[in-house]
Amino acid sequence: MVSLRRVPIMAVGALLLLTGGGVLCASSPQGRDRYIATSGVDSGSCTNPASPCRSFNYVDSRSASGDVVHVLPGTYNLTPSTCIVTNAPGVTWQSDAHGAATINGGGQCLYLWHNSGPSGHLKIFGFQFTGVQLNSSLSSFGVLLEGSEGNFEVAYNTFHDFGGSNPHNNFAAALSPAPWGNSHYTGRTCSVHDNIFRNIAPGGSFLYNGYSLYAICGNQGGDPDPRIYNNLIYNEGSIAIQLWHAADHVHVYNNTIDQAHMAILVGTGDQGAVNQALFDVSNNLVSNSYYGIYAEDAGAASLSPNSTFDNNLTFNNSIDWAYKHAGVNLNLLRSFRTANNTSGNPLYVHRGTGRYVLLRTSPAAGKGRPGDYAPVVDLNGIVRPNRPSLGAFEAEDAYAGQCQRSGCGRDAPRPDM
């Protein structure tokens, strides 16, 4: 199981496409389509859209690899008996219209959504998640994926309003892909992209749990390298993206992180630590945070000096870069392969309302590193130019003819801001 409580306190204190309109378009060419609705009834095979089933757990018991479960619009208020457990491998769970299906834990569930055992290859697309349970053991999660086979893909979701500012009565992580089997982390892969995390441990100022994303993914078993890209994270009172334990060969690209206590931590240590763990952190935009981009290793394991930190922009952070190696604070930019990192005001359209598209005069516009791991579209589904911008969104110029800046996809003003 995930052991976030063992994380050290720092010394510092596809087949599925998302259109700009937020409609998910996928069916099951090899498996079966199944349906869930708030008004459904748990009976039969759940394959008739006119007679959907009601609970995720029931549908999971009917599902097999290759199936696509369509979750119809509505708010799914969980109770202790309906906390979501889906262990059938190879199933896609999706809200066909992005954000139309909300999973509200209401504080009732230790895990809003859990996968474990000899499972994996799950896809979770297009939901809103809220209502995490708070406790003094800091052991609760939004989505916890522990299936030993890994190969999880989590995309197009919004995680919002998790926890608060109290470091002693909070939660572990909004999302944690952490493949686990036979009492150890298995180091299998994952892909986390095109998600929004907002108001996660808001008002906090700590480095222990309360994370937006805690990923323990690698490329064991011949898996492709893990990828974390096109995520927007803002108003985070702890760490926005943390990679630890068996995390290795992870590519962290084109994420926008604003107002976090720590934006990105890549490291290795504790159970499953990988000696010479390798990371690629490029094209990210980190602003208005206390710690920007941080690396750490602990115990007998060390980070590979071939880890790459390229083409990142930092702005208005108390500490932009830091590296703690075996208890000693070192200069990150001199310890790894680094190039073309810069600083400057990113010039968001309007960060106060959660609109992080870049103005055309932004120093992040067109300054990204192209290549195999740079996403071809941004978080709004806008095609990126050959030289992408930094962060989750392209600059205004890229939006011409594709959508209107004032109401384009997931950059539209949010009613709760």
C-alpha cells in the first residue's frame, strides 16, 4: 500500500480525445459499453443506455478488459458503502462530457476511488472529484491506484477543494498512482495529463501530505516511461507534484503551477528507492510559490546526474531551485543537465479567475523544448506550434481561429472563483 507517511520532511521546513468543448468521444471496439446514472438500478449487464446501473462497484463486477463505462451526468454522492472500488483490469471509466459527472465523497470515504491487487491498465477520464475525508493520520485519498500492473491513465479530470490549512488533520493526496504488489512498489508506468487541481490544502504551508499529485511510477516490466503533462495546479498548500519511492524515468512536461507551497519535487528515497533514478523536467511554468523546483535523494539511493531540467520558467517564488543530496543542500542547476531555464512574469490572461492562458507577449510563449515528450495540444485542446510555449496553455496567438479566449474549453472563468 502507499506509504506517504514515510515521506521525509524536507530540510527546507490517445484512443480518447478531448475536444476544446470538453466532450469525450470514445467507445469500446473490442469490449462492451456499459452505463451508470444517478437514477440507475444495479441489475443486469449495464449495457443498455436506456437502463443504466447505479453504482461503480456493481458495474465493475460486470466489467472486463476492453470495456468502456460511460458515467452519465450528475453528482454521485458517496456513502461508506458506495466508496468506489474498481479492480477489473483494463477498463475505461469516463464522463463523456468533461466535468458533467461529479464524484463527491462528502468526507465519507477513506478513498473516493481505489484500485488494488493484480490489476492495472485503468483509464479514468473527465470527472470532477471533491469531498475528501480528513483525519489525523493523513491517510485518506481522492483517487488511489495501487494495482500491481500499473499502466494507469488519468486525464481530463478536475480535483477541487480538498482539505484545508491544518497539517495535522488533513489528507494524503488528491491523486496517487502508486502500483504496489507483493509488499513493494512495482515501478510500473502511468500517465497523468490534462487535469486541473485547485484549492488543494488551501491556506496550508507544509511539505507533508496534502499533495495534489503523488506519483510512484517507473518503466519496469518493459513499460513506456511515465509522463506527467498539461496539468494546471493552483492554490496548493503543500506540494503540487511529488515523485518519490520507486519513481524513475518520469517525464514532467508543460505543467502550470501557481501559488503552491512547493511546485515540483522529484526524488528517490524510502521503500522502493531507485539508485540513479532519472527524471526529465522540462517546459514547466512555476509561479508565486514558496519553493519552485526541488530535487532530493535520501539513504543509499542517489539521483542520476543525467536528469534533465530544461526550458522551465520560474517567477516570484521565494526559492526557485534547490537540491538536497544526502542531507546536503546543493545547487540544482549545477548538479544536473540543465539548459534554457529562465525567469520572468509569465503574463497570464487572468490568474485571479483561474485563466492561465498566456498573453502573446509572455516570456514563456514559444520557448518550449520540442520533442517526443512535449504534448502536441495544450490543456484546452489547442494544437501547439512546433516550438511550444511553456506551461499547460499556449499563448493567445495559438488560439486564433480555434476558439475564443474568453470561453475556450477549460480556461473559461470558473463560477466558484
